[in-house]
Amino acid sequence: MTKNCQQEFLYQLQQLRLIEEEDDRKLQLQSQFAEHEIQENGQGCFNNLSTIFLRNLCDAVLECSEMKEYCLDRENLLIWEAECNNNEIIIQALASQLKMSCQTDIFFEQQLYHLGV
């Protein structure tokens, strides 16, 4: 993430955190995610910035994961127009790193592996 994008993303997160009422904060977050086109006043970039942040986070977490060798199209994480087809591996790596609980079934060469963190 470039410095300007990073600063804008952090600024928008901080603005959301300033909303004291939880329901209002949720509504504002949903509203910002719903805006896909960036306006001249900067509105509409939160969704895109969140996607960039998440893709970079996934790439960094995957780099430290023992499962990175199974993610064969990892370079697609950082290509805006590309879709990474290893969602299960990435979710598992994120869950492990963030110490979240999830259950994923992963297929490797016609064999099913059940992973639980």
C-alpha cells in the first residue's frame, strides 16, 4: 500500500471509530462499503482501500505460514484484477495467525483434508 493510500485508510478507520453509537457505526461502515466508485471528495474509496489492505495482510500472513507452499496462485493476491483460487488455505492461515476458530475442507490432488484451528 502506498503511503497516501495507507494514510487515507487509517484516517477513514479513525473516523469510523469516532462514532460512539455501535448501530450508527455499523450503518456508516455498511454505507462506506456499499460505495464502489470514488468521488472527487474522496468518498467511495474505503471499499477499495479495505480490499488492498486485506490482500496485503493475507500475503504477509501466508508468507509466515507453513501452508504457503500449497497456495499455488499466491501472486494473484496482489493483482487487483485477479482472483486467488486458494481461499481455504488463506482463510486457514489468517485464522491461525489471528487465533480464530474455523473449519475448512481443503482438496489436494483429489484427496480431502479436514483442517480445524
